[in-house]
Amino acid sequence: MPTTLTIRDESTATLGRPDLVWTLACPLEHLTARELIQLRIQHEVEAYNHRQPEVFQGLVQPSDAERALNGFRLRERRRLDWRRQAERALAAFESNGFILLVDDRQVDSLDQVLAVGPQTTITFLKLVPLVGG
């Protein structure tokens, strides 16, 4: 029986105020961080491909897209490949593009096994570079 996880998207610019909160059905009680990220990406890309809205709201920017107020605007509306997006997300995790928190505990490795249940909250914290001068 799938577990419903609470997903919070935050950024360092909005710390403490989630940009987006939604739920994700997870078919497993134990999965790796890699599997969790792939599950999230597959869900958001399939939702985008089904509706094809003007702006893609997702964890990572698709190729040939520009940053918009609430996501990424593709130059041409098209179907996205969730596997390609997942590769980008996994690379972003490994290069510290975002931090993954499970119940406020930081996940350090894509191979880390996570125990999840109905009360589990997953936070994807996007890191915003500091600009100074």
C-alpha cells in the first residue's frame, strides 16, 4: 500500500516559508535517496506532460527553458523526458544544487536508504548563490 509523503520545496531565499507543498504517493517503505529523487521527478514530469501548462514547476530546469517567476518557461511547449530530468536532478544533488532533508535530517548520499511513512516530510532545499559586489 503506497505511503503519502509530504513534499516541501524551499529555497535559501525563502527559508522557513515553503515555495510549494504537495503530496507524493510512494510505493515503498524503504528507498534510496536516488529512488526518491527519481520518483519525484517522474511524478512532476508526467504531471507537466499531461497538462502542458505555460510554466514547468519542477526541481531542475529543463534544457531550452528560461527561469520564470514560478518555475521554468520552455521556449516551445513539448513533452519532457523524466529520465533526462532525473539525471539533471541527481547531478544537481551531487554538486550541491539542492539539499535533501527527510524529517529535517540532511541526506548525504544518493545511496542512503530512507525509511518513510505517512508522517514523513521531505524537503528539497534549493540553494541560491549569494550575489555581492
